[in-house]
Amino acid sequence: MTSPLLALFVRSLREDTRAKSTYWARAGLAAFMLVVMGLTAKGGRFSGGATGLAFLKGAAWFQTVFLTISGLGFFASAITEEKEEGTLGLLRMTNLSPLSILLGKSTSRLAGSLLLLGAQVPFTLVAVTLGGVSTGQVLATYATLGAYAFLLCNLALLASVIMPRTVGAVVLAGGVLGGALACGAAWDVVGGALPFHQMRTIFRTGFAGPILGFQVVMNLLAGLGCFLLAWLLFHWRCESATESAAGSFAGRRWLRSGRFAPGRPERFHAIEWKDYHFLHGGSAVACAKWIACGIVVVVSLVIALAWDHYESWELLASISLCGLLGLVAELGLIASRLFATEVREQTLSSLALLPQSMELTVQAKSRGYRASLAPWGVGIGCAGWLAFLAACIKNHPGQIAGLFFASLACGAAFLLRAKFVDRWSENRQQTMAALGVVGSALVLVLLPVFSNDPADVGAVVIIGVLGLHPLAMIGFGFRLTAYLSLRMKRGALPLAVVICGVAVIVSAFPLIGWIGIPAGAFLVGLTLRKKTIARFEDLSVEN
Amino acid sequence: MDPQNVIDIENLSHRYKTHQALSGVSFTVQRQSIHGFVGPNGAGKTTTLKILATLLKPQSADVSRETRVNSVHVFGQHIVGQRNQVRRRMGFMPDHFSMYRQMSVFEYLDFFGAAYGLGQAQRDKIIGDVLTLTDMAGRRDDLISGLSRGMQQRVSLARVLVHDPDLLLLDEPASGLDPRARIELMEILEELRRLGKTIFISSHILSELATLCDHVTILDRGTVKYTGTMRGLISTADGASATYNLTLAAEHPPARDALAALPGMQGVSPPLPNEPRYTLTFDRAQLPLNTILQTALTAGAQIVSFAEDVKHLNQAFMDLTEPGVGA
């Protein structure tokens, strides 16, 4: 008979073993490895580089990004999903101790993820036969990834214990991870404990370091620390877990009063209003995002002005890329919750009964999330503008100073008129998002006009052309995640990340990748949209 | 189609993959009535309600079962062709709490009012009215997550009323409520009928609806077993013949003999051992009730009561439905 300590853990493992999706996921990742291997071998023939190393690098970086983006959401819902469904109180009433619940809810997920990684090792070892890489490098890579998964799982578990909702847990865990990355850039000790630095070391030709290096040990220790902290905090943070997470979130009156009050919905725009204020956090969360974006903009301006060894286009590209990654991460989270929340709260039938088509309802839900993305759009635009201006000031201070101060004055006037984030309507937020995107595009146009460096012109063309790919993939990824979230109880986001990852890798190859993938993503995206509406309609009957 | 009928269902069938949920269901619901919809678990009540609520599309005619007509009309409008018009005039309360629990009561009702296209001033008035009606005016700023089950049910009902529909479809609204909350809910429904609403209410407990409903439809395994007045359901009358119970102060054989000799009297049962009560079966057309009473009084009997013999509601329900859970 299973001891109470492991009861939940064993049950989760049994469920995973019986679920078909477990085997499909492993088979999918193995197939993915084979595809990457085939493409790398094909590419290697032309480039003449070390094919095995290129394959290992591609696979490992993909796994790292995959683990980071999807793992955060997957692991962070361990305890919050029970809080959101109001079932944590029931679990605590049983004979299960907090340790047993933590082990059962998180360690089983970690075991599943480690098995997914383990299933790929034999395929990745084939890289040795392709040349340029040793068995030690492959094993060290997977040890690095395994330790990173352990850290990520326990960090997300801690966030899951602390926060009442999954989104909050993801943001907290992601914030800590982002902070560690920023610290890693400044301090070598922190940087060495992160997988990114370790993998760069492993991928050096002639790597002869230990398989279980400093990063592995540090990640395991940090993960263990997070688990112990989660265990210590469990009783305190989950004491009132019988009350639903939705209630506890909404219960924070300060988030809903004064400047942050949701106000009242406009006629026929109620769904946008509801989603913006009650699903995406409303003005309070928007305010936090605006402040975060402001900090990013100011910091990037300081860096641009103070650091001489950065080229303007490099800074522009890296800021745009960071903004884009943030946008993609938030979009992924939004897509995975946009419709799934309605299913979970059994509110679909009420929405379906509105005197309008389901297509209009789905469109309205989409408008609600666009407003919440405004800070990203404006952030990317402003950062780009300021970086551009900073670069121009260095080259042509006289011509640019007027433009810079004019822009600054316009921005200040706009912000004053809108009283900062006081009761910004959803439409205004959308206008701001559009302005941000237009601003980014203008930067791309103006940069070569004012720049003396021919490299800037080339960079603009590359960014412009390659920009079509991310746009197509973001749209496709969003629709895919939204659709999968209506099909699967959990794991929609990780699966969508894998599928989009494969598409992104394939899109790097000429002809089929450059043309086929964006066109395919566009067409499949249209089908997915129809399927999502149909599924939404079906679920409203069952709900 | 009778204009007095709010709901008109004719030969409705519905099949889920391997399970025939409804077959040849036909009934009507009259304007400004409270119509009970009763049946055991799995009888097809929720399927019918979802079709009426326009959530589920009625399937095309099942030719193999010769049910060629498959039409559902609400307010004379077809629920597929004129779906949006039907939705505007109808409110559906499902059998689960379909609520945004992070909203306050006012925000929740305001959201649905705006979603139905009501202006702010109109919403303010209607929300005030429905909150008063459901006795929730004092809780308008409370979070829904903090309300009791009974109060959440009231908010749910208020939501259904926020766009002022003429027809309310309520799927097991009293399930999970304590006796007091049930009685209060029934009082609200009575008040709504007085306000001119038509209410179609489902339940698997017939006695729960007995005092509330004037009409009832009983469904079992996807087929209608009875549809008509509540009175007609509990009456034991079979066609032209009627059965009445006559209770006397004491046993009185001459009166019994006189009653048995009346033309049209089909039978007079012997009195019960400890109670002088006779069960009379007679032809209603041939023998008026006054004649029976006069005959008993003339014979010198002292009448305590004279009432129609009705079945117990549960007995009526058991007689109409089959044992076991519907497949």
C-alpha cells in the first residue's frame, strides 16, 4: 500500500502513464529531434561546419527556450490550479500533508519533463556520429538541462504556493528568472550558475569539463532551497485556500478602487471590458506594465548614451527582440487562458446566449486582450525611438536635438492629457499600441535616413524582411494555443511552443521555409480560427 | 400555431452519438403560465432546455422513426432561423452557477445588461428593479465569490431578468438550496408570473413544483408521458367516469344502499374498518354531484367531507415513469 506521503505523487505518475498524450508528447519530441538532425545534416553539407555540434546546439537551445517558456506555465500551475478550482481545501482535509501535496503536484510534473528530456538522449547521441561533438558534451548538455528543469520546477512551485493565481505565479517565477539573468550579466558567479553560460562552455570545441559542473550543482541546490521554502510557506499561504483564488484576487479592494476601478462597460462592448478588467488585470496591471516599460526605456536610453561599444542597430535590434519576446510570452499566456477560463468557470453558456453570433463574441474577447498589450507596443516603440535618437545624437547632435525634444514634449503632453493611467479606456490603450507599432516602423524607416553607417541600412532590410516571419508565427502561435486550450485541460502552451518551435526552425531553410512556413502558418491560422469558434460553440452546450 | 402559446414543440427528436436523448417530443407552453418540466435523471430535460435556449441546434427529422416534423418555435419564431430575436425575448438559467465570481453583483449584472445592448440609464433602472425583486439590493457591491449558494442563485436569476425577457427557462433552479431558500425562490417566481412572465421550470422532483405550476410536462427516456394541467395529472378520473371519496360521521348502510341504486353509479366501495369513508365511482355526465349529496342527506347520513379522489403526486409520477435510470 502506498504511504500517504507519496499517495498523490504515485497517483499522478499512474495518470501520466495511462494518458496517451504522454506518449504522443515523447514521440513528438523524438520526431522533432530527427527533423532537426536531418535539417542540420542538410545544412552542414553546404556550410561545411561541424554538423554534430550544430545539431546539438540547435536542439539544446531549443530545449532551453522551450523549458523556459512552457515550463514556467506548466510548473507554476501546480498549486494554483487547485486554488483556482477551490479544491486545495478538500486536499488539505484528507490525510495528505503539505509535503505530500507538494510532492504529488510538482514532482510528478518534473518527472514527466525529465522523462521527456531523457527520451531524446539516444537520438541526440547520434550527433556524435555526425562529428564535431563528443559523448561527454551531449551528456553534459542534458545534465545542464535536467538541473535547469529541476530549478525551474521548484522556483515555479514556490511561486505557485505564494501567488493565488497561475498568472501571478508565472509572472513571479519569470520575474525572478529574469532578475537572475540580469544579475548574471553583471556577476560571473550568478552567470555561471545559469544554463546559458554553461551551455556556451559545453559547446566550445574540445570541451573536457565535468558532466556535473558548477551550474548543475548550483541549480540542484537552488531548486532544493525553493522546494523547502515552498514547504515552509505552504501552511501560511494556503491557509484560506478553501476560498477561491478568484475571490481572493478580486478581494483586494485597492486593486479595484479609485484610479484602478473598472468603471462601467460601454454598450455592446461589454466583453472587451470584462476581459480587460477581470481577465487581464485591468488598469492596475496595465499601470505596472507601463512603469516596467518606462524603466526599460530609460535604462536603454542611458545604455545607448553611455556605452560607446554598442552600435545603434545592435541596441535597437536587441531591445526590439527583448520586447518581442516579452510580447510573445504574454500573448502565449493570454491565448492559453482566453477561452479556457470561460470553460473552467462554466460561463460559456451565458456568453453563447447573447443575441449575437459566436464569431462576434470571440472577436470581442480578442479585442479585450489587445488593449492589455498596449504597454508592450508602446515600450518597444519608445525604446526603439530613444535608441535611435541616442544613436543619432552621437552622430548628428545638431539635427536631432530638435526632433528629440519635440518627441519628448509630444509624449509628455499626451501623458498629461490622459492623466497617466487614470481610467484609460480600452480604445485609447489600443490606439497607444498602434502608435507603438507605427513608431517602431518609423524608426526602421528613419534610421537609414539619418545614419551614416551602411550597416544600418542592411540591418533595416533584414529586420524588415525577417519581421514578416515572426508576425506570421505570432498570429499562428496565438490561434494554435487558443485552440489547444479548448481541447486539452493542460499542456496547451507547451505543445504550441513545440509546434511553433519546429515551424521556426524549418522556416530558416530556403524556399520551403521562407515561403512555405509563413504561407502555411497564415492558412492554418485561418482554419484554426474557424475551429476555435466551432469548439467554443460545442463547449457552450456541454458547459 | 396558437398565439397564446409561448413555446410550441412538435415532434422533436435529438440523438447524441449512440444515445437517443429525445424522440418525438411535443408539447406547448401557454403565455403567462408557470410550466413544470419534470422527469427522472437522464430523461432529456436539459437537452430540451438547451434546444429551447438556442444553445443546441435541433437535428433534422429522423426519417427512420417517421418523425418528419421537427419544429421548435418560441413566440412563434423558429429557434434556428430567428435565433437572435428569440434570445432577446428569453432568459436561460442553467443548472450550474455560470458566474464571474471575481465581479461584484452590480458589475456582473451591468456586464450582461451592456452585452444585451442596454444603455447606462436603462441598465441602472433595470438592475435596481431586479435587485429589489430578488431581495439583493443590499448586496449590490458584494463580490459574487463571497455570496452563499442561495444568494448566488438569486444573482443568477437577476442576470436572467436583466434584459427583461418574456420567457424564463430555468433548469433545476432549486437544486442544492435549503428549504427556506427554495420557498423564497418559489415566491420570486410567483411574483414574476404576476409581472407577466412565462416560466418554464425543470425539476426531477414533481412535488417541488406542485404548488407553483399550473401546467406540467413529464418526460421519461426522451418521450413525453404527460402534458397538461397539474390538476389533470393527479386526477384519477378515467374518461367519463369520476371517483370521489365520501366520508360520513358514522357508518350508514341505508345511505350506502341509496347511493348504489342511483342511475349512473358504477360502484360504491365498502367503508374502511376504522373510517366510514366510501369511494364512489360514477358516470360524470349521467350523475351530477348535487344528486349524490342530496341522496346521502335524504337517507339521513351526516356528511363530513366529499372530495375528488386524487393520487399522491409521487404515485402519479411513478405510474408515468419507468423504473431505473434512462439509458
